[in-house]
Amino acid sequence: MPVNEITHLRDSSQPNLVMKAIRITSYLALATTCSIALHVMAQPPKHPSHRPQHPPHPHSPPPNGMRPQFGDALPGLTKAQMATFLDGKDDFEDTETEAGGLGPIFNRSSCVTCHNAPATGGAGPINVTRFGRTENGVFNPLATLGGSLQQELEINAVLHEVVPPEANVVAHRNSTPLFGLGLIEAIPDQEILRNVRRTPFDGVLGKVSKVADAATGKTLIGRFGWKAQQATLLSFAGDAYLNEMGITSRLFPVENAPNGNAQLLEQYDTVADPEDVVDPATGRGDIDRVADFMRFLGAPPRMPPNNPAAAAGRSVFQNTGCAVCHVPLMMTGPNKISALSQKEVWLFSDLLLHDMGTLGDGIAQGTADVRDMRTAPLWGLRASAPYLHDGRAQTVDEAIKAHDGEAKASKDRYLRLSKQQVQQLIDFLMSI
Ligand code: HEC
Ligand code: HEC
């Protein structure tokens, strides 16, 4: 499959050309006038970051109705764990400021801006942009030009990052829901490995994503993100603080330079790294607190199976071959947090990468090749529209019809279902 069929070529629009000109001008200026001065002159000292502090929470869970809701904590947390959950939620909802290290380039100023539907920690309609260049079938993330993730906002207009003209692949990624991620983190690597098939079944193979994990320093099986590009919540938190908000931490201490321009970064990055300062009393920073918030965030609540159509839809789901990838149930291993220990996880994913053919996003990332995508967990689907990695599908039906590659046999079977079976399947998917 030629890459230009699965992604769209960037259009060389006017702002990009202007920005290129600005970049070239600044490079020239630096080469001719500033570079000697920059080397001789000492940089002004950087300021320590001033980051929001929160009073401790009372050790009691928030009032709750009878039924679990989206955004609730995991059931069975201790009082201390509940307080940790609420503390981390504060940080997740905080709006970062320049004095606290926001930027110089970033995508939004708080986690909750992108993760809020239908409650803090949920999905959202905001997309981020990735770019790169594919030549002779080899993907180049254009890291020296600021790739593969674009930061679209900045603390000063001169820093504005653009998709560089060198890019011939541009892909959008939709914000995913974070409900139940502690349970997904607690699934042992072995469980995920067991889902890989030696010989294709219904056209499906699957492969694990192997990740050099920043938080543990180990090679682990990736499970988070559209490409299964992170293995632990602490690493994802550090990655998101850096790449979505421009906040450096002990795990990710190096700022992103706008389109790779180190001089511009040096000039505008006035807060000392790491900006997420570790509290000397606890040894923890915002990345730790936010990771705990996500770890203790409950799974999407399942709807009671009181609808006969939804019950029938469960067998349509099995018979259509959806469950080959969207594996309904996995188990967590033994865990020192009892709320996460040996629990059922009704995630509807094998957490593997699959060659999705034309649905692939054209970006290679870690183990994931240009057409590989992680099986999206389907739990909580009723609250996570729009669907698919770039949010192109407004409905579940559109999402299924875009399946290709390893999922083609299953998609074709879906297309042959009766109207009634399709409705049963959708009813079932809206209840999980
Ligand atoms: C600009 C919007 C934006 C902001 C701000 C943002 N995220 Fe995200 N988040 C996304 C997108 C888009 C994805 C999917 C990215 C991918 O897979 O490439 C994502 C994915 C994730 C995932 C993986 C979820 C899964 O399904 O496996 C985690 C965890 C996460 N974000 C945590 C955070 C945290 C913590 C913060 C704040 C420090 C944050 N995000 C801020 C947009 C955002
Ligand atoms: C070969 C494995 C495979 C099979 C079989 C498969 N899927 Fe998927 N599914 C995926 C992957 C991978 C994604 C993420 C694709 C993307 O966005 O790029 C996905 C995404 C989805 C989504 C969108 C989820 C979201 O949060 O955006 C829905 C809905 C879905 N699948 C339903 C189904 C149904 C129903 C079937 C059976 C008819 C099915 N899938 C069969 C692998 C599979």
C-alpha cells in the first residue's frame, strides 16, 4: 500500500511558507551575527518554576449515587489512596502557566482540556498532529525539524511550530479516554503476549509493542496510546507533560525546540529544568500525582444487561469476529494495590498492534510500523465519540466500515449482517 494512499499530503499553505521564511531568516541571522555572541555571552540565569500547590484533601470519597459513574475512583481504594486520587485529579485539572514552565511550545495548558468527556479523565474531540517523511518505504520522524509531534501553541508568536515543508505524511490523533487505565497497566506482559498468534486466525496475527520504559528503565510491553507506544502511566504522564504542555520533569528533562531551532528555544525557555520539581518531603512531582490519579480512575461503568437486543448483540460481536482482536476480558496480576489485584478488566482489546491496511496512520513509532495500530479498547464507547485514531468516525458504524488489513474479514462479515443484527451489535457496544 503506497503511503500516499493512507495519509494525505500536506498542502503547502501560505502560513507555512511564511514560517519557513522566518525560520530561514532566523538561522541566517544567527549564523552571521548572533552565533559568536551567543557562545561568548553567558545565558541569563533561569528562574525556578512556580507551580500550583494544593491543600491536602480530606480523606473521604466524594458523595456518590447508587450506580458507578464515569470519572469515579476504582472501587475498594483505601482512604489514603482516595486522597491520592483526589490530589492527582487537582493536578490533572490545573492550568499551567508560563512561570510554572508551560511551553515555550505546547498543545494545551491542562490535561483536562483534552481529556474531559463525559468527566475529568475522559476522551475529547481535540486532535494533535504528527508528521514525518516517508521515502522509499522508510519513515523519518523529522526529529531535527521538531517531529513527529507538532506543538501548535507557543508563549511567543516567533516560536510558532509548523508542519515543515519536508513532511509528506501528516496524521491526526484523537484524545483517548483514560478510564480504567490502572487496570490496563496492571495486566501482566505475559497475558498480552498470549494474545499473539503464530498462524493467522481469520486473517489476524497481532504483535506486541516493545517499549524502553522511561519510568522503570526496563523493556516492557507497550499498551497505552494509539500505537501502544507507552507501557506505564508514569511514563505517559511524563511524556504528556513534556509534549502536550512543555513541562519538563525528571523523566523527560529536555524541552522541545520549535521546529528543531535550539537557539530560539534557548532564548525563550527561561524556567529551569526540570520544571516539575519533586517535593523533597515525598520525592514526588506532578507526574507522579497525575499518574496515581489515572491509576485509580475507575473503569467505564457497564450498563446493566436489561436490554435483550444488547444481549443478542454480544453473540453478533463474537460471530462477526470482532472479539478476535477486541478480546472482551483480561485479568490483572497480583498487585500490592488490592483494588488492582487479580481483577477482571472488561476492556475489549488484546492490547496488540495490528496491520490495519488503509486505516493505518502512516506514522512509524517504536515497534509500530506505519500501518500498525493498537486495538482500541471498546469499553465506555458510548461516551468516547468521535472514533478512530483521527476521530474521523462520528458513529460506531462508520468506525467499523473503515476497518481494513487484518480486520478485513471481520469487516466484510459486518457488511453482510442484517439490519436487525447491526442494531443488536450497536446496542451491545453502547452498553459495554
Ligand atoms: C492537546 C491535547 C492533550 C493534552 C493537553 C493531553 N493529552 Fe493525553 N492524549 C491526547 C491524545 C491526542 C492522545 C492519543 C495520543 C497518541 O496515542 O498518539 C492522548 C493519550 C493519552 C494517554 C493514553 C491513553 C490510552 O488510551 O492508552 C494518556 C495516559 C494520557 N493521554 C494522559 C495525559 C496526561 C496525564 C495529560 C496531562 C499531563 C495529557 N494526557 C494531556 C491529547 C492530549
Ligand atoms: C484485526 C483486529 C480487529 C478486528 C478483527 C476488529 N477491530 Fe475494531 N479496531 C481495531 C483497531 C486496531 C482499532 C483502532 C483503529 C484506528 O483508529 O486506527 C479498532 C477500532 C475500533 C473502533 C473505534 C474505537 C475508538 O475508540 O475509536 C470500533 C467501534 C471497533 N473497532 C469495533 C469493531 C467491531 C464491531 C469489530 C467487528 C465487526 C471490529 N472492531 C473488528 C482492530 C480490530
